Amino acid sequence: MTTFVDRVELHVAAGNGGHGVASVMREKFKPLGGPDGGNGGRGGDVTLVVDQDVTTLLEYHHHPHRKATNGQPGAGDHRAGKNGQDLVLPVPDGTVVLDRAGNVLADMVGQGTTFVAGQGGRGGLGNAALASARRKAPGFALLGEPGEARDIVLELKTVADVALVGYPSAGKSSLISVLSAAKPKIADYPFTTLVPNLGVVTAGSTVYTIADVPGLIPGASQGKGLGLEFLRHVERCEVLVHVLDTATLESDRDPVSDLDIIEAELAEYGGLDNRPRVVVLNKIDIPDGQDLADMIRPDLEERGYRVFEVSAVARTGLKELSYALAGIVAEARAAKPVQEATRIVIRPKAVDDAGFTVTPEGEGFFRVRGEKPERWVRQTDFNNDEAVGYLADRLNRLGVEDRLRKVGAHAGDGIAIGPEDNAVVFDWEPMMAAGAEMLGRRGEDHRMEAPRPAAVRRRDRDAARDESEDEYQDFRPF
């Protein structure tokens, strides 16, 4: 049964925004007390957050579809809908977020680092929020926006300072178990280690992490064995440690050839040329192992490698190795540039930036793109004529009508608002600008005019009564 997963495809969907509601206050002796429709609630976000207690992506391998809750619709009496609950997904430290094309969206390193993978939809406005001096009683409300839905890929790259690489059964797991408190599985057969193991090492005042990467074999960079699955875990390491088996029982292998093969695989994978290398000759507690180590050490040092002879079983040579690695890690940390404080860059909107574009697409067809026009279309209830008129007013005020005229649009031309796969298409009527002026008073209700003062109402009532009595006197019998 799989217990470790370091790459998954995740399908996330944020919550939809709740719809606004069109409602009119109704009270005794006041049948139309004014619009009181509340706004819809915001849809919940889908957020990834680094959690040190999470070490694998196994949970998302079994359950790859994740969705936040929707916002609730508004209600009468100015009651706003409840916001959707955000969905927080914990991921291991070192998780890289990519889209399906392989573009990096976020590199999540450090406890508490967050990334919003799916933005919740906005809630629609109720008719109370849409009311104005010209539109006192809107008979419509705005729809909630759909939440963002997309497919992302999560890749785990181990965050460690030192990576132990080498052939299977070279003694990497034994070495990390004696250098740190890690307790990996150790056995006398190849591919014992199936997942990267992490350990924390303290050498003097330096504390660093060390990773035991599963055994590499020839062809690992092309996917042979387990190498391709775990080579990504050495990308973040500051130093690579070649663990060579000086007591191998295979007649067709020797430590120097093993080193050359592993280096070839690392070069094929790419991106690791600038990492310092250290060579560890392991299993010198075996007589033949010590003899072989004495034989090949001069050749390795001639190539420029720092060589250490150790025995994980006898625990010899470990202190020198530990302090040497600590020194290399400390130098690498000191060489890193100091991260400057985050600078907030404010880029003012260009004077000629209208916030939308109008592009001709073929004869008699134009496409409108822009954040506001596309959002307004998503929020419009096209079954409500007044809501469609309100959309037309908004587009006119934004300048879409004028831009269409300038690019040569004529009556009856097709106009699409939005991307090709999700656009609203309609036939353009140039009179829409004049029509918007004529429809500027839609939504008004003469019954919603301000009530007359009480003194004026009494005066009018008394005048009407006196006029009625005078008419009665004129027609009384003799």
C-alpha cells in the first residue's frame, strides 16, 4: 500500500457567490416601503498552507477533488447571505504548485506560507444596494459570481541542507540513522528505502538537515528504478554527499564506477552542477572495505573531492564528516544574499487605460474583453429585462458603446463579451446609447415618492370635505 506520494494532480473549486435578492418591504398601511433585498454571501476560497506536521501528499492522491462551500443568497429585510467557508489544505514544506502546462505558480517554503489556489466568487448585490435617487425601486438583483475552478499539480521537493545519494544498499540509511535521530528502514537488500528520510544533525553551533534519497541506478534520469521519482528531492540541497560502498559483493561494480554513473545521472537531470560534492567511503569496518578505500582515495582526491572514510556500524569517522558538512552548509548560508524587506510597488493606472479592449474578429463581429465587462455579464440575470437594461447602462458608462463605434461596428454586428469558450453574444443596436437615456428612469415607482407632510395631508383632506358639503347644499331638496 502506498504511504508516500510526492506528486499529485489536484482539482480545486472555490465556492460560488450567493445571489442577491430583489425584495420590497411590506408593512401595514405601507404596502411598498422600499427595496430591502440583501446581498449574497461571498464564496469560500481554496487556500494551500505549509504545515510542518504534513510530510506527504498522500491525502490528495486519494481525494484529488476539493471544493469550498458556496455563499448563501440574500434575503428580504436587508439580510445578507452567509459567506462560504474557506477550505484550507495543508501541504508539506517544499511543495511547488504548478499549472497543467508546467508553469510554477508558487514555491511554498516555510511554515505558514499560503497560496490561494481558488478565489471564491463575489456575492451579488440585492436591490437595496442597487437603489439610487434615479432608481428608487429596482426590480432586479445581481447574481453571484462563480468561484474559480482549475487543475493544479503539487510536487514535493524535500527541504534539506545535505542530500545522501548513491547506489541501493550503499549504506545511506545506516549513515543518516547514526548522524541524526532518524530511524529509517534498514535491511540487506536493494531498494529498502522507498521514500526520502529526513534527519536533523547538530555539529557545534550549526544545525542542519540531511536527507536520505532512495537509491539511484543507471537510467534513473529517464525513469528507470526509483531515481526519477526522487531526484527532485535533491534540488534544494546545499551539498551532495556520494555514499560509496567499499564492500560491495557485485563483481561488475566498484566505488569509482558507481560515482561516475551517479554523476552522469545527476548531470542528465540537470541543475545540480553548482552544488559542492563530498565523497563518503562507507563500510570500512570490513577488512576488504578498508583496503579498497585506501586504494581509491588518492584517485578521488586527485579529482578534487573531499573524501571521508566512515563506518556506520562501527561509528568511526562520523564526527569529522558531521563537522565538515556543517562547515559547508554554514558557508552556503552565509553566501546567500540577505532577503530584503518586501517592497510594495504601486503602479498607477494609465491615463488611456479604459479597462477593456474591443477587438474585431472577422467581418461584422467584435469581441469585448476586460475584467469589469466580463464580471458584469456573469452577474446579470438575462431573464430579467430590467437587469439587462442595467447591464447596458453600465457598459455605456464604461465607454464600450463609443469604442465599438470607433472600431467600425454597425447595427446588427455580432458582439461577444468574454473569452471564446465562455462568452455572451448578442446583436449590437447603435441606438443603445439613446435608449439608455430614455430608460434612465426605469425602476422608478411614483408610489415611492417622499410622503407629503401631515399638515399638507390634513389641509387637502379638509378642503375635499368642505367641497363635498358644498355640493350637498347645492342639491338639497326644498
